[in-house]
Amino acid sequence: MSSAITIGDFILKVHTSELVHDNESVKLEPLPLAFLCFLIENNGIIVTRTQLLESVWNNRVVSDDSIRKVVKRLREVFNDDAKSPKYIKTVPLKGYCLIATVKLPKSNEVKLKEVGFITTVLITFILILVFMWSINNDVTVGMVLPVDAEPRVESLTTLSGSSLLADYNENLNSLFFLSRNNNMPWSIYIKNLDSSSVNRLTWDNNNYIKVKVSKDGKGISYMVSNGVKTEIYIARFESERGIVNSKSITKSPLDLKNLDLLSWSHDGKTIYFSAGVDSEGSSIYNYDVIDKTFKQITFPNVDGAGAGDYLAQESSDGKYLAVLRNTSDRRYSLMIIELSTMKLQSQHRLPFEATSFVWLSDNINVALSSFEGDFYYFSLFEKELSKQKGTHSGLNDVFAVCGVNCFYMRQHSVKYSEIRELPIPFNTIVNKPLVYIETKQADFNPIYNSAGDTLYYSTNGEEKTEIVRYKTNHGSEILFGFDSIYLLSNLSVNKQETKLLGKIEGRIFIIDLNNKEIKYLTTDMETVDYPTWDATGSKVYFSRIENNNVNLFQYDIDNDKLIKKLAGVVQLKELADGQKFYVNENNNLFQVVDDSTVRLIKNLPLLKYSQWQIVRGFIYLLHFEDNSTYLERINISSNQSRKIKISNDTNILNFYIHPSGEKIVVSQSLLANSNLVKVNWPANNVTGKQ
């Protein structure tokens, strides 16, 4: 490529690294030059991120931001507009394409295949210089692994809609997973990774919730709901016939409730599931497929404060059983039990809510992931936890190991919930403008101010969890930001609208809306929940567990003073007129009549305490029944109740009634686009031990 190449109105002189236009030349840095040469080689063709990593970065680990910086640099040189490009076009979700006309000099008989050859030689030389250039130009190129180095992600499934809760069978080299699109029910699918063929295994109108396959690929278990009840089935899997001879195991002699299918044993003789009795936390049980008997494996003592034991999986050699336990809000631990002796080998506190895990092939290390994007490793020998660098929300649900630093996971769109206003269903529906919050992130925790003219909410993206203020006809304003993997809840604003109250990663905080400063009221060592404002807006109520007992506290902001108020009270709400209502440890909702008298209003079984609100003499409650969401309204004076369905799905995450009582704002989960992916994490890219 010693002769010049014409690219649109520019001339590229590769041997001098110059791009010339109107007799003015710009010297290209090594990496943009290599990038441009690769685009020339593939002129008019979309080049993907994977191709760029292989050809331009020589399979080094780089972030998407690094690629974008190189593209931005070339656009600056070409004076190209990303929105109306004439040279380099971004093709969403696919890659980049050089769309300008390219002319190769005929006199030297330079052909495109020669460009490719010279590009390869050039890149080899350039990569020697790239690292030095990147330091001076703040570009991450992966010559050394940066803290935020991203994994290489390859698609395993590309079905429209959402695919999740997968299991991988090595003998069949196949993925078993759930998938649905639009309003279709969740169904079980299988994809053979050798042939890339995909088959749907279930065709009825029931919703399938979980699917697990035995190690030999001959046994399959699944959970299914028909809208009235949910059951666990065991069946035989045959390649030609699919799922055959299904039998329910839900009817056990132990009177178990809330069964959740977890995994098969290493030898395929038993399956593990979690279940509870009444309101107690869940325990791990197994079911012997041959003897058809049930056995309780774990006995958590959480006293209703936590979910108990919720995940379990054997190591592939059957020596150990790993169990995840939730003892209270945001308190999680990993336990590893030696099955031959039933001796607890390790119990380690986790700094996050693990929602999935897998054993590594050595059977001494476990990889754990969360919905928020955490990814950790735990070593049974070292009894230590290590964090994987480069994690982010949108990449989660690890379900299989595919090699060294290689895992099968799920990747989903960050936009999996939205906020919108709805008319109150108990009133006559009047056509009025209602707010719809339009963002590219997942939105939660919507609340109104006391005047009802402002919305506050949280939004979760790939990089940040942010608190946002939205005023009608004024748009949105970001007030504060946290790390994207942090879970925020219980958002509220005082009546003066000077301070925001909430909980982040188990700690209660107050944000001063004037100076945007945050103050934490509790530590990470405390188990606290359900913060609310008093009527004056200068004091905060919250509950704290002490010696397995729950107590209500009041914090005075002005005097920085904490006082224990009531024993056995989980949450208290104080209205602007001074009326008080509280929920006790038995889930009973009371109205405080006077200092010595309370009135029972309703028992709130299986409800989240944050899902009730009092407005204009009515108590509003959210119910989830028969795969639908209902809003109940109770007249405080007469105790008369009315309940109306507001969604044909259990997709309402949060709600807040407008002060006028005429409308409701909800955070509603969406069917996020998600697929199964193969993830290769950068080697040796792990933080220190925990």
C-alpha cells in the first residue's frame, strides 16, 4: 500500500500515516490507522466487535469505550457526523461500516486482498506502539488488563423476546431454557450446540418456571403453573419424543409450601428443591427419584427475617453441596457441606445477593453471580472470596462452566422496567394526560411529593444507579448517583421537599436536596428496614433487628439523636395530620387510636410492607394472585374493602398513589430482550480476597 488510497474526499498515505484533504494532512495515530485499514479491507461490509478484536486488537481485551474512542477520533479527522455519516456508519447492535467510496490506484495494481495482507503486517507493527500511544491518549487497548476490562461475549441463543433460567447438559451438548415473546406463555426450549438446532418442548398454555436436566441427559425436571397452582414434575427426556412420562412430586407428606426446583444430584438419583412450612424461611430438601421419598437437608433459623436457604447444587463429584442462605435483608452467605458426613466445611458472608452459582471443574471453587451484575469466585481451600473485574449489569445468571474463565450466562437489555401513571380503577375513568417516563434504563421506586406535581424515582443503567427528579413540563434532573450494582429501595421525600430518604445496599440514608450531600443513618453491620418520615419531616422511623427481635427506632435529624420507640413493630407510617399506622412482626396492620388504644385493620400475609399506602381515608394494598396483580382499597372508617385487577401479570414492582387519590404511578417490569451467551473473562483479572 505504498501508493495513496482515495477515501471519499480524502487521500490516505499509509506509509506516512497521513490523511490528506485540501492539501492539509493529519497524522493518524497507530491504532486509528490500523482500524481504518481494516475498514478499507472490508469496505461496504459491516465489521463486528468480534472481528475488530481479532484483527485490530489481535485478540487483546478491550472495552467498548476503547473502540468508540478510536471511531470518534477517525470521525474527527474525516469531519464526519455520527448522526448523518458520510464515512463511518455505526450499525446498532452489529458494528461499523465504511460507507465512503474507496478507490485503489490502478497503476500499482493494488487490490483489496493486498490491503488485507498489508493491514495484517501493519497491525503487527502497530500493536508494538499502541500501548505507548494509549497511555498518552487515555485509550484502553488491553496490552495489560485494565480494571474495567470487559469479557468477550458470544451469543448462544438469538430468539426474539426473553430467554432465561437455563441449564446445560454436557452429554447432549445442549441448552435447556425458558423463553417467551410478547404475551405467549413461558415454554421450555432445547438448543443443540453442535447442530445449532432449536426445538420447543412444551406447547400448552401453562407457564413453565424452571427446567433442570440430569447429568446423563435422560432425566428432566421442571416447574409449571396453570394460574391456580404451581407444581414440580419429573420426567424422562428423549431426543426424538421430548418430555415423556411426567409425574408431579408436589404432593409431599411434609405439607411443604412455596416449592422451588433447584438442581439434580451428580448421579441423577435425587433432585434438590427449596420449600417452607407456613411463614418460616425455606429449607433445602431432596427427593429420591427411585424410592420416591423426601428428606430435609438444611435447617435454617431465620425467624421470618430472611428467606432462608434458596439455592443448592452438588459438586460434579458428589462430594460437596453448596447452599445459599438469606438470614435477613441483604444478608447472604454461602455454605458448603460435605455430603458423606453432613459436616459444614465453610460458611462465608457474601457482600451481594447471589442469584445463581456453579461449581468449577476442580470441584473446590464456586463462581457466583447476581442479577445486578456481580461476579465472584469462592475457594473452598482458601476460604476466600474474589471479585471478577469488568462486571456490569445486564450480564448475569451464570449456569454452566465451558472452560477456564469461560461461563454460560444470560445477557439482557438494561431496560427491563418502566414508570407510568395509571388512572385509579375505583373511580370513573376520565381521559386525562398521564405521565410516562421514557428512559433507556430500568426505572424503580416512583413517589410523588406532597403537592403531587413532582415525581422522584430511581433508574438503573449499566454504569450508575441514579435518583432522578421529574417535574411535568420541566423534564428530569439527576440528583445523586451510586454504583450500578447497588440495590436502592424505600425512597421517600419529606413534606418540605428538602430531603430524600431511602435504603441502599441495606443502609438507610438521607440526601440533602440543597447541597446534594448524603448521610448514612445506619452501618453495614446493622439489619435495618422500612424507613419513613414523621409528620414534621424532621424525624425518621425505621426498624432494626436486635438479638432476633425487631424494634422501631426514631432518628431526630436536627439533634442527631436515635431513640428506641416500639418493640415488635416493623414499620410505622405517620400522616400529615398526625395519624399513625403500623405493621407488627406478625404482619398485622394497626391504626393508633390514642396512646393506649390501637385498632386492627388487616393481616398482611405474603405482602411486602412497602406495598401499602394511606391516602384520603383509604388504605391501598398490592396483591399478587393467580399470576395477576390486584389493587385493594380499604375504607379506614368502615373497614369495607374492594379489590380490582390492574395487571394480567405479576409485573407491578412498586406503586404510589397520587395525593389527589385520582391516579397511581407504578414501576412495571418489562419482558426484557435477553439471550444466553458464552462469556470469556480476562485471565488473572480478579480483585483481592474478601
